[in-house]
Amino acid sequence: MGTPNDQAVLQAIFNPDSPFGDIVGLDLGEEAEKEVDEGALEDLERALALSGGRGRTARQGFVQRGLVARLQGRDDDARRDFERAARLGSPFARRQLVLLNPYAALCNRMLADVMGQLRRPCDER
């Protein structure tokens, strides 16, 4: 089912809350990994250029480029791409932005706790 790198990207897409470094067999070697990520980035850059930064292709391209940036530990670049994808309507990119912002994640958790307490009957509190 694809290369270990493909599996890592699919893992990041379908399980966005999982850590990126926890994929068994992902260690491709530094040279092979660099060659694969450079080829993927070239393809993404071309797709984004052809799309003019608009539409579904651009939205998905920004998400994928953001995921690659996160895999490489470049969170600022990832954040910029996720912001652009979110502006184009990607709910996945919005979730990734929350994950990249620890304060927003904490606020969301606290709000969920408060809402959960409000939903419980008074005798359970």
C-alpha cells in the first residue's frame, strides 16, 4: 500500500491528532527521504501555480504542503498553508490550525468541559 512515506502522509490525513514521528518503518534514510519530499513539494508547487491559488485544487494543495511542512517540523510554514486552505473552505485545515495553537486547544477543551457540566442535571454536579 504505497511507500512508508505515503503511509505517513495518509496517517497524518486520517489521524490528524496522532504524532507524526510514530509511524513504524518510516525511517527511509536521510537521502531517500529528502528525494521523495523534494519531488512531492515540486508537484505541489506546480499544482498550486496552475490553480492560481484558487479552487479545490489549491485548497488540497495547501493542505498537503502544510502536512509536509509539519512532517519536516516547519510549523510556521505549515500554519501559513493551513490558513490559506482554511480561507478556501477546508475544515481539515481549520482543525490543523487549532492543533498548532496550544492556547486555542486549551480554550476549546475548557469550553467543552463547561458545556458538558451545563448539560448535566443539577443533582449530578
